[in-house]
Amino acid sequence: MRRKLLLTLALAGGICISAFPQKKYSPKQIEALKAEAAQIVQANHKQSQVMVDKIFSFAELGFQEFESSKYLTGILEKNGFTIERGASGIPTAWFATWSNGEGPVIALGSDVDNIPKASQYPGVAYHKPMVEGAPGHGEGHNAGIPLNITAALAVKQIMERENIGGTLVLWPGIAEELVAAKAWFARDGKFDGVDICIFTHVANNLGVSYGQASGTGLISVEYTFSGDAAHSAGAPWRGKSAADAVELMNIGWNYKREHLHPLKRSHSVITDGGDQPNVVPSKASIWYYFRDVKYDGIMEMYAQANDIAKGAALMTGTTMTSKVLGTAWPRHFNKVIAEKMYQNILKVGLPTWDENDQTLAKAIQKELGSKEEGMPTKLDTLGLPVKEPISGGSDDIGDVSWVVPTVTLRFPSNIPGLPGHHWSNAIAMATPIAHKGVTAGAKAEAMTILDFLLQPELVDQAWDYFKNVQTKEETYKPMITADDAPPIYLNEGIMKQFRRALEKFYYDETKYDTYLQQLGVTYPTVKKD
């Protein structure tokens, strides 16, 4: 509150007043401490590798990240962090806090869940499931929190020695693939008092952007219809089919889809289509994502879908209820944080990819018919605000970005040219490619954290952009209500089905140097011509 009050007074008076009475550091001193942080990160490369490989081996879907959360919070607890478990009523959610006194409060977040049916041996450049049909890290969410922990522990070491005031808060993006946690964190005030948030996400280059991002926001909604059962052959006239209502809603929405603006996206799965053909289904459900580049467009689609659902219920004599399962605001990232971070990215540079890394990358690119370009050797430029909106995917970090100044650091732990949400995206994620990318990303993150701890006026500048540019004409309005509960039951059945088989593949770092060694994978393994 003190920082926000001083910032308000400063902006009103046209002057800059830092809310944090920190020791003044010269540019030379700051650069020396940042260089030291990068050295500590490099020295801890082995610990980063173990964390990356361990989370990969757990292979847990959203809301079921029990082993991953237990392992990660255990590491943080051993390093002096205080853990709040079960955040926002989500059993696998947690916030880990360590403070060294008054100073900027910096939150570090990343996702931890994985993808259905994406099980894949790492380091093998063709489809080879570890457990057929099981989930796997076909997005790369096993790497982000290990990166954050590596960076945080390096900074913490320097903060303690130099008596630098400030607070580090680490948190996981639970169930990001369902966009079903961060809006609840934002609603429940988990970022109140946080000064800046650095989020990390796997990519194939090292980069950051600011302003409106490409891609969409969304609302995730499940519609459930209730009717009357009957014998499908003996007395079908006595039934009121909920499955018919689902089909009619889907037909209605598909006709509506023809008239959607090209920037909009919508897709669905039928989650309950009835029990068996000889019983008229009394219950049936369909689950939609409604995406747009603007909040108003998302809510317009949601209202239209609600009307179509009501019409389907009227046509079938059924009743309809709906449940919001997740939301994601369109993302908007902070200019001040991004520009400072990009300066550090230029200092860090891309990892040095060796012949094995490039061979693996080119082999899977060839396997999927992508351009055989291997791993990147040139850094991305600083990402600028999109001039024209570009449709595409969503991330519920968007909700966080509208309550606290936020950026997403993209780090190079995956291979270019892959389809995403696919078994192929798991191939690199427990290999030297992922390990090198995490170390590079952790260096850039640690250096950026120190910039904001040692130059707290940067915090004020970040909030100036947030208040006077980002939110000047648009205000965050949660898409969930105070009564909406996170759908923590999702994926429970799938994990129950596969967990025992997956447990046989959990990484034992006390016996094996790397996960590849435990699996007996020669790096890289490629198809022979």
C-alpha cells in the first residue's frame, strides 16, 4: 500500500518517488551482481537438469499435478520459502514466499501441467510413447518452474549476502491447458501487493514482448442438458433426449460459426453423449472454448452460445445449465519490464547447440514435414505490440497481466516447426536442449529480478505504463463470479487410469545422472535412412 500511495502522489505531482528506501547501487555494481547471478545459475545447471527431468517423468494433467507440486514445494521449503498450499481451493496450487525485508515484491510464475495422449520417449525423433495413450509433456510445461527456482535461488543468495531488501513469490500455473486457475488467483487477490510478475513459457528462442500480444482470450463453458430416459425401441416417444439437445446446440453453433469474424475461434468436445444406445439419454454435455482478441468479443460469443443452448433445450423439451470451467483475458505485457529484460537477453544470448542437439531437431522436423532448420542460432528481436490483432492461442496469464505489470519470458527449450500440443513437442523436453534453454532463461530472469530490486524506480515506471497506457481505456472485468468454483475434478479419471503405469517411469536422480540414461535412450535416436 505504501508503494502504491507514493506512486499515486508522484504521478499526480509529475515527479518520481521510489517507495523503497534501498541502498543506491552504481551501474557498475549492478552489472557486477547480475554477472554473478548468471554465474550462479550456470553453476547450478545440474540442479536445473534434475528438476526439468523429474517433472517430465511425472507427466501430470491439469488439476492432478500432485507429484509435481509436492516435489517443487519441497525444494523451495528446504531453501527457506514459506508455502501456502491449496490456493483458491485448488489442491495442487501453491504460493511460495521468501522475504528479505522491505523492497519490491516480485512474483515468478510458470505452468506445470501436460497434454493428454502425448506420452513420448525424450530424445527419440519419431513417435514412441512411453505409455500408450497416456499424457505427456507435449507442451513443455515441465521446464518453466525449474527455471524460476534456479533464478530465484541465485538471486536469493546475493540478496542475503548483500542485505538487499525484497520479496520473491513463486507460483505455478495450474491446469493452464484448461485455462482454469489464474483467473481464480486474480479473483482471490493472490497478486495484491505484488509489484511485478515475471512469467516464463517454453519456446524455441529466447525472447520477450510488450503491449497487446498476438493470440486470443477465451471463456471455457460446459453446457449440460437434462431430459427423461426411456427405452429407445420400446417407448422412444416417452423420452426427452439430452443427447439430441447437445447435437442441436452443436448444429446451431456450427451455423453461427459461418458468420464469425476471422479473428474469432471456437471449438468443442462432447463430454457426455449418453450411456448406451438402447436408453434415451437423460443427461448429456458439450464443452466449448469461445475465443476472441478482445474481451467484449468473447462475451458477445458467450451470450450468443447461451441463446443457442436455450433454443436447443426448448426444441427437445429438456432443461439446460452451464458452468464456466476457465477463462483467459487477451494478454497485454509491460513495456518497462520487457525492455529491461531484453537488455539482459542480449547479454545472455542463445545456448550453444552441439551436433547432437541439431541432429535431433532436424530429424523430428523431417519426420513431420517441417523445414529442416534445426535449433535457432540468432536471437529474436524485442517483440513489439501487434499493429493489427492476430488470432491464435490463449494463455490465462492474460488475467494476471491485467492486475499487475507482467511479462512472459520465452526460453529456448523446444524445437521449431512442431505443431504444439503434440507428442513431438515432448521430444526435446528432457534432453540437453531443454536443459540448456532453462539455464539461459534463468540467467536472463535472475538478471532482470536484480534490476528491479536494485533500481526500484523501475517498479514505479512499470506501474506508470500499467496505469497510464495499458489500463487507461480498458478495465479488467473477471469472467468468473465470486460463486464460480475451479473445476478441480477435471482429468481425475484419466490420471487414475494411467498413474500406476507412469510411476514405473518416474526419474530416480539418485541412481541415474539423467533421465535419458535411466530410460536407456541414446541421444539422439533418429530413424535410419
